[in-house]
Amino acid sequence: MAWANQAGLHTGLCEMRGNQAGGDTVEITKQVAGQAAANEVLLTNTVRDLVSGPEIIFSERDAASGAGLPANCQLLAAA
């Protein structure tokens, strides 16, 4: 079985529960990662707004959908 590499990025405050991070930010990140295609890195517009530099190119994706995602969450692919 081949494993697909996919990643999701979001930023925000996390709640520490012992040695585990939790809360809305972690759940949003999981949702974003779940929508990434094989070998793709998806991120939210929150991350895009914090990153600068011409070496990172963003391609807009459809608005995020799914439980736990903010209504105004835009997904982007990083290249």
C-alpha cells in the first residue's frame, strides 16, 4: 500500500491537554489536511496572510467545507 503525503496548515491558539495540543486550531488543521490531495500542502488564508516572500506561490482552491471550519475559510495550495 502506498501512502499519500498530504499536509494542512492553519495557525491560531492551541489548548494544551497534558502533552497533547487541542482545540479549534488543531481541528481546523486536521480538516484542511483531510482536503489536501496526494503530495499537496493546503493552507488557510490565515496562514497566507502571515507569510511573505516572492518564493512562495499560492493557488486558490474552493472555499473550505466541512464540520469545524470557519465559514470564511479560504483554502490555498502552496507551491
